[in-house]
Amino acid sequence: MSAPLLEVRGLRTVFHLADGTWAAVDGVDLEVAKGEVLGLVGESGSGKTVTGFSIVGLVDPPGEVIAGEVRFAGEDLRAAGEERLRELRGDRIAMIFQDPLMTLNPVLTVGEQMAEAVLEHRATDERSALAMAGEALARVGIPSAAQRLAQFPHEFSGGMRQRVAIATALLNKPDLIIADEPTTALDVTIQGQILFEVQKLTRETGTALVWITHDLTVVAELADRVAVMYAGRIVESGPVGEVLDAPRHPYTRGLLDSVPDEAAHGARLAQIDGMAPRLDARPAGCAFAPRCPRARDECRTNDPQETAQGARRVRCHFPLAAGEAR
């Protein structure tokens, strides 16, 4: 097999707060091949977004990446300077933020911003760059795209601003896209259109995609592999069909049981008891033990190690057997 396009090993990101230093990402391993889609899933606060920011070097104080390797096409991104990271971001690596206002400048027109993203990395003229921008807006479902280029971000709705941010990320056909819940604010029809566009991009250009989300239905439709994250760690990973059809970690099983489509009509929705731990209140042993219906004494005292089960990797003392309920 060829080397993965993105390889993350032992990534650890901490936040230095007034009452101590706490790990938000704690020894994460990930890899994504060219043309592959990896779904990174978990509840809010599980560390998904911080993982994405850590990969592309966008963690600011009080956060700090203190350990691990991040290799992109063989290049060590942690050793790269800020100038080199700026060269890569927006060109070979793109990030789509959950909040489009993190991408868009309120005092520039949408066309100016999108053209700048092209001109920064391509030897072309402004007219060609604007034409590319208009085509990108049309692909994400913005009507009268050429006319909308002259408007400012505040003249777009929140959902349309997000589509502009997604179109901007797709402009240069990057080798890697890290997308942080980019379709959360969009209606189902537009969401489907954007999922189609990113799938088309991965097929036609070999772009690799890390899709960060809490929505397992999107992951089932879009991803080739899935990594399930809890309290800063990957607790289960593997081919998306295997993981979603027969999860081995109780947390993955709980996420699947809480999907509304899985509930019988009129039945009460299943849910995972309790809440994910705060950074400063992570329990001893397995972080999921206080919420886990299978937890035993060993789970509450000993930290489980990740083990391989075929193409799957699971971090659990007592994983579910194939076809076993919670």
C-alpha cells in the first residue's frame, strides 16, 4: 500500500488554564489516504474540532500542541514554520470551519475574497479568478452566482455564508480538506448537494477529506472509514460499514442507538446517560466508564489500550462481540 497522504501519530494538544494544564486531544492516531473520506465523529466536547485545528497548525494560546507527529505527503507539519503552513493552507490543504465568519472578511466582497484565494496560489489574472469563484458558488447551490460575487458577507444568510466558505475551500482543488461540521446550518436539500460535490471532488481529483461531525447519517453516506472520538481519544475506528453495522465500543453503540431513524415509531429515543467529562474532571481508568452500562471495576481503575481487531481498532477492556447489543 502507498503511504497515507495524512498521517497523525500520538497527537496531544493541551490547554493551559488558570487551574492547570488539561489535555483536549490525548494521543490521537489518524491516517487518510489520497481520495479517501474519514469521518471523525463524537459528541460536542470530545476533541474533534481541536484535532482538526491541531493538524493544520491553527491552535492558539491557551492551547498548545505538545506532542505527536503530523505528516502531510511525507512532510512534517509540526516542524514547518508559519510561512510554510500559510503556503499549504488554502492551496494543498483547506479547512472549512463550522462558523463561516471565521473564513469571511466582513469588509471585502465575496468575489474579492474568493479571487484572492485563487491569486494567492495560482498564476492567473483577476478576471479568471472571479470566473472560477462564480463557478464554485454555483456548484454549492447559490443562485445568480456571478451577481452575488459583488455582495458582502452580511448580505447573505447564515446558510449561504457557509456555502460561500465551502465553495472557497473547494476553489483550488486541494489535496486535503478538513471540514468541521460544515453542513450543520444547511437544509437537507443543500446538504445533499454539497455532499455530492465533495464526493465528486474526491473521486475526480483524489482529494482526501476529514469530515468532522456528530451526524452519523452523514458519515454513513459520505465516509469510507470512521473514527469515533470520546474525551480526547479515538475509541473505535475502521471501515464505515463495519463500525456502523457492528460497533465494538459501547460508546459507538450508544451513539447509534440515539439516532432518531433507529427508533421505532412512537418509542422513546435512546440516549447515553450522563455527560462527557470536562477537561479538568476526566475520571481514572476508562473515561467512558461512568456512562457505560458494561463498566466493571477494571474499567474504573485501568486505562484501556487500543487493540486491533481485523481492520478495526478498539480502545475498550470489554468490547462488544459481533452482533451483540449494549
